[in-house]
Amino acid sequence: MTQLVCPVDQTNLVLSKTAGQASSNCPECHGVWLTLDTLETLEDKAANADMVKGQRQYGKHEVLHDCPHCGENMIRFRYRGYNLEIESCPTDAGFWLDKSEEREIRDVMKKRASNLARASSAEQSWNNARRGVKISLFQRIKHFLGIS
Ligand SMILES: [Zn+2]
Ligand SMILES: [Zn+2]
């Protein structure tokens, strides 16, 4: 594997882990390079397919950072329309997050995952409530028939 260098300060990146996934981190500015596979794995873990599908990149523009993967100028964009800008390889081989962005993207994923969890637990209690109505109606009928 070739040595990856930081797109911001050209320091050699070191292999590390981000949220349990392999990543390359800059010891100087603490930025993180995630491959497309890794980003998708993190998204899969954070939420369901609902979040993973749909456009990832909004407001794309080129920046004067050399991609650790191919050396081309990186593309800066808004991650999934959130107020969070990260950079990617022009061929989407990987993504660069600076120190605060690395934390923010996990917050965004967590928030999104907990919204989905809340939506599904709301649905769950609605289902339980409906089931409850059915049970009590059934019990009332049984009572009415004198079999409860
Ligand atoms: Zn750096
Ligand atoms: Zn590249």
C-alpha cells in the first residue's frame, strides 16, 4: 500500500480506527481519511437503508487540496444536505474529514439514527395501543357473554 499523505499539511497519514472502522489519520491536524467502503459501513451502522440511499453530495466545488488517493484536487461538498462540509476524492475513492468534521459526521449519523428509532418506536406504541383496544374490546365481549 502506498503511503497516504494529509491533503491539508502533507503529513504522512497513519493507520487508525474511526468508530471501529479502519481509517487513515493525520497526526498533525487530526483529520481523517475514510474510504468509500468505510463511510458506507459507518452509514449502515448508524441507520437503515433509508439514510444510505439518496444523494450524499450537495453544493460541490473543487478545492486546492491534493487527494491522498489520486493526487487530484479534492471536491468539497455538503454531506447529505446537512450543514456539514467534507471533502472527497474526485472519483469518490475516499473522504476527508477534518478534526471537527469527523465528530460532526458521527453526530449527524447518530441524530439521524435516533430520529429513525424514535419514529419506529412511535409506530410501535401506536401498534401496541391499537392492539390494546382490540384486547379490551374482546374482553368486553367475553364479559358480555359471561365467559371472562
Ligand atoms: Zn493533516
Ligand atoms: Zn482521489
